[in-house]
Amino acid sequence: MPNLFHAVPPRHDLPCVLVVSAYELADVALLVAPQFQGRAQIRIERGNLDRGVDLVKKAVAQDGVEVVVSAGSNASYLRSRIDVPLVAVRVGGFDIMAALATARAAQGDIALVFFREIPDDVARFLRHYDLPVQLHAYESEAHAHALVEQLAASGVTAIVGPGVAVRAAHQRGLRGVLLYSRDSIAAAIDDAIQLVIARRAERSERERLAAVLRHLDSGVVATDAQGHILAANPAADALTGVALTSAVGQPLQQWLPALDAHAVQGADDAPRMARVQEWAQRKVLVHGQPIMEGGRPNGAVFTLERSSSVEQAFRKLRAHERERERRPARYTLAHVVQASAQMQAVVRRCETVAALTEAPVLITGATGVGKELIAQGIHSASRRRSQRFVAVNCGALTESLLESELFGYEDGAFTGARREGKAGLFEAAHRGTVFLDEIGELPFALQTRLLRVLQEREVTRVGANAPVAIDIRILAATHRDLAAMVRAGSFREDLYFRIAVLRIDLAPLAERPADLLLLADMMVQTAMREIGLAQSMAPVLRLLPAVVARHRWPGNARELHNFAQRVAVRCVELAGTPDLADLIALIDLPAPPQATPQGADASLVAERAHHELRHIQQVLTDCDGDHNAAAKALGISRTTLWRKLKDRASA
């Protein structure tokens, strides 16, 4: 008998559905198939039982059939003998009513025949409406023919049932009505199409997952609820010495008895396994975790790592944690010496600045007045107090080192760069605070990059193309007159206005005698306690006010700290208490003033310096702020250019 199919050009992107039946189902399917044009390729083959199996296998191999539609005994027979999904045509109440109505046109008794069993709802329906219909079931094609022959002998004139029963009725001169309607066959084909679409999506997802797993350095093995391998990657093969990727669908314990998927699924949803296992003379750290679906374990996943890699990762983690511990803000505003009304006002302003705004703050003041202490205090009083406080001295590093420290760099960005790259301080301080000390020393080129960080809230590593979003607060400090530097052209005006949204000015200790004396007292006590002289400090402290009043302390707290250390050492040297003269002798004496040009010579030097600075600024402008290009145009080194700009701005 010739093959029947809906003649459409083959399209491999459309689901390919095969309808298999040796009886009237095939004829109805031919009528239904056109309505699926453009959605699927519908192929129809006549055959049942063993011939049906051969037809399916051939269609799968040659035509890419992905799902089969059949009904009755043929569907049951095919399902256990083919490797592709099968959708059986279902019978609904409307199908039964329509078929019975057609059968009633024949005079005599009607028999309703099903394959294997009579549905309970059909039996209840016929009893409820007291319909004179006999109900029967058959087990095989031969049984169907015998049953129809018995029914014909008993006076039945119409048979309603699957195709085999209808064919047997026709052979005996009875009326045969197919139980399956066009709608039920169309519904089965539609279900088959949806099944193919779902399986394709699932296969695509598996392929994507497999592609991800192939590129992982860690070994991964996943199992289903029965412990059969769902997926494995080449790294798992390499670590275990077993070809797990070729064993998908087989029990995991058959290949790796040490991995018990059932044990992993056994209790709550926490990891069940974390131990070192040895395979192929390799020590492997194994973690087992259940796969949860609907709150219940439905499989397991194992991750495998070389123990050496894990130990290295732990070392990096510990180093990172130590780094975090070194970088919090150590001080709060409570640590600020505030005996003077002036400093009390400063602390109150800092508390307001910390609590009410995230705006950048510029802290100004001479060296040693406690600018970083104030910065740490603002951070500790802000909502960022639990995050990192990262401080960097802009004048302590060369421009290239400062750039890599602030912005970080990618792998291979420059000679000597770490192979894995490095995050800069801006990235490290994400959600925290960055304190830029001595911002007046920041090279001009980096001023431009810093301005972009403040404007865009993102940072680009050296050698990278993609920026990284960051959330940081900027606090800056300087002892220099930034406004004068802006006028001189050595500091960007737009950056100045960005960092100086809020200002906190710290007066030198000489202008705060109450703070000066209290701070000196505290530092001397600390220095003497550290070397075990706590019992001898009272006479020294009594002399301290007279000593402090003799000097203006231009180095502020740093100079006081040096003085306190000398006091402690002097007490040890004398094995007693120094007198007033001894203590005064420990104060740093100011350096003698340097000779400066006089009269016309001084005027000539100043004029020459002025013209030199104007020339440098013009060249920088012509080079768009590029220090390398400007230095080359001027015939000097970049370091010399930077020094000249710095010296002229300080003048």
C-alpha cells in the first residue's frame, strides 16, 4: 500500500510529525493535515504493529521525524518498540456522542468498543442517560475481529470504536463508525507539535549548559533522582580519570562508587559532602549539593576541584580578608582633640557633613593638623561606616604607579603587570570611601581621569575598554592653595569645583593653644608609657606648658609626636627627669633662611619664572593636557615638567 503524506516542501525548522495507522485514522488525518501547514510537516503512513514499527524507524532515520501520533492497540504496540515520543489520540465525550449519533442511523443494537479497558466516565455516562449501548473491550487485533463476529451474531448492527473494530465491522456487513473525530486527531497532532517544540527547547538548553560546562576548570557531575548521570564535563573526566561524559544516562555509582547521589539528597538542602577524594593519583576536593525542585530533592550535583587549587584560593581569600582588616577607618570623630571652641565647631560640622550628605569634601590645612583623622572620622560617622576606607597619598607615588594603584589594570597592560590583572583602589573601595591625601600633587593627566570617575561614577582599568560602575564617596585633603593652582594652570578648575563641594579648614595648632597643650600632654604620656616610664611622667608634664609655649610648632601634630619620642628617650638617658632647658633643647630649631635675590636680580628671576610658566602652560594647552607630548615638545623629561609646574604653583 502506498505511503500517504501531506505534500509540503521539507523544512527542517518545522516539527516533523508522523501519523501511523492502517485504518480509517489515516484517512481522517489526511483531511486534518492541511490546517497545520506552516506550523509542522505532517507525514502519514499506513501500517500497524511490526510494519508500523518499521515505518517509524525508517521515517526517523531518513526524514527526521521527531514524534509519532497513533491510536488504540497500534499506539500501545509502537510505544514500547520505538525510540521517539508517541502521542496517542484521546477520546472525549463529544467524540463518543457524535459517533453514537451517527451509529443510531442504523437500525438495531449499537456496540461501543474500546481497546483493553472501558473508561469509567463513559460507563457512568451511558448508565446515567440510560442509553441502550453495549460496552466491550478487546486486547488485540485478532481479539477485535472475534469480538465483532460475536456481536454481529448477537444482533448488533453498528459498531463504534477504533479503526481495527470499524474495519472488522465493515468486513461483516455491519455499520462501522470511527470513534476518533477530526477534532480529536487534530488535538493529538497539536499536542505532538508542542511536544517537539518543548523537546527542542530542552535540547537547546542542554547544549548551552554543556557548552558552559566544557569551559569550566572545575569538574561538574549532575545526576537525576535515581542517581543516573544527567551531565558531566571534560574537567570531571580529567580529575577522576573516568569517561563520565560518555556515561550519561548510566548510574553514577557504577563509575564512581565514592559519589553517592542518594546520600546527598538524603537530609536538608545544605551541602552533604565536602571531602578530599583521590582518583588517578590526584587529590580532589568534592562538594555535593542536592538539586531542589518544588522544595524537594530531585537529583544531585557534584563539583570537583584540585585540592592544590582550592588551597591557593583559600590563601588568596585569607590575604584579601587581611587586606580588608588593614583598611578600615581606625578613628572616629571622638578621637579628635577638641579642647578649643574652634575644633568643637569643626567636629560638629563633620558630624553634619557625615550624616546629611554624600557630597565630596575638601579638607585643607597645614601638614600635621590631622586631615586624615578628620577624613576617617567623617567616614566612621557616615552610612558607609561598615565599608572600606581607602587612603592614598597622591604625592607619594610616581604618576604611572599612582595611575595603576587608583584605576587598576588588565592582564598585560604593561611590563610587570600581574597575569590576572589587578583592581584599583576605586574598585576596592566600592560602597566605601576614598581619601585622596595631598590631592594638590595629583598629576595633571590623572586629574582628568579622576574628574571622569566623579562625573560618571565608573572607572576604567589601564589597558581595559569596558568601564566598571562604582559607588564611592570622595574625601580629599591638601596643604596647598588649590585656588591659586587653578589660576596658575596646574590644577583643573572643573576638578577643583567637583572635590570642593564642601570644605573643612583646619587651623594650625599654634592658633589653637588649648588643643596644642592637650595634644602634647597626650603624646608625651603615650611615649613614656610605651617604654615603661609611667611613674616618672608627672614632673615632665608639669614643665610641658612652659616648653610648648616657647615654639610655634609648624609641623603641628607630627612635630609634637617627634618631640614626645625625644622626651621619653631623654628621660632614659638621664635616668631621671629632664629640666626645662633639657626639654627646650629637644625642640626642632627652624632652618636658617636661604639667601634670595635682591633688587633688580630678584625682579629678573621672577620675570623669567613667570614667562617660563606661561610658555609651559601654552604648550600643555596645545598638547591637550598630554604631559608626555608637552615634555617632548619642551625638550625636557616628564619628571622635570611635573616638578616645574609644582614649584611654580607653590611659589
